[in-house]
Amino acid sequence: MRVEVVASQSTCNPTEGRPISLERVNAMHDLMTLAEASDRLRTPAATLRYWRHVGTGPKSFRIGGRVVYKSADVETWIEKQYADDPSPAA
């Protein structure tokens, strides 16, 4: 998808021809696919699917039938796992 920045700090959605904000463009780039989240967490995609099924993994949602994760939600989940770990720090 090609997005052009115009002087009014908005971009044009090529499929709809309507301006969209730079914040929305940045938010779209903040999304991770299942494969990207799997790579970031160094966990098999099947494990992420299972965690989604049982509700224990990072927050996720669907866009157009595809499961996506916000980068901030993945990082927050990692920090929570670290904070909840009862083992002493090395």
C-alpha cells in the first residue's frame, strides 16, 4: 500500500480516496501479524493460537479475518510475565 503525506498532515487511503490521519497510519504500522508476534515472543505460532483460545496470551483482535497484535500489548504482556515470575533474578 502506498501512502502519500500531504501538507495537512494527513494521508490518502488509496482504496477509498479519503484522507486518513498520520496517527492512524502509525497505528497500522504498530500492528503485528501472528507470525511477527510469534517471532517477537520466540514462541511457535501454534502456541500463540492456543494462548488466544484459552485467553492467556497477549491481547489480540481480528481485522478482516486476520488475527493481529498491537506491539504495545505484546510488550506489556512480556513485562507482566516478568513481573509475575516467582523465580529470583539471577
